[in-house]
Amino acid sequence: VGRCGRAGSLGRAHTFIVEADRRMLPGIVRFVQESGQPIPNAIQHMLRHVEEAAEDDAIDNQEMTEEQAIREEQQQANRERQLEARKRQQQKAHQQQKQKGGRRGKGKPG
């Protein structure tokens, strides 16, 4: 919100920043710096908090990525164990079926 000078007169502009706007703060500060205007202390303080929060977010994202990789490895290992268990069950069932088939022929009169 603001009003700049008219017809060579000086003016003043105000930018209101609320919590939801914090991610835009670095761009606003860069724009103000490029225009040669001083950055108020309150804005510098807020910018430091935004930068710290961004660093924390980056660390959190890295940790989540690592945790996700660990979970995916665990899930893959579980799938492989389950597949091996199924194979063993199928082999056992197949062996039992073969044994049953072999017994039938022996006991019958011919």
C-alpha cells in the first residue's frame, strides 16, 4: 500500500507483510536494496527468521528424504522376505503333492 510522490514531490510507500507473506520477503528485500532504499531493522530481523526457517525446512526435508529412503528399503526387504516365504510354501506344497501321488499307486492291487 503506498503513494509515491507526484509532480516531483516526495512520497512514502508502505508494504505490509503478514505471516503468510514471509516466503516473499527475500524478494521484497532484494527489490528494496536494488532501489537503493534502506532496509528497516524490523524487516532485517524478520528476514533472518525467514532464512533460519528456510534452513530448518531444508534440514527437515533432508531428514524426511533419508527416513523415506530407509522406509522404502525396509519395505523392499519385507517384500523379498514375503516372496521367499511364498516360494518355500509353494515348494513344500508341491513336494507334498508329489508324495501323495506316489503313495496312491503303491497300495492299489494291480
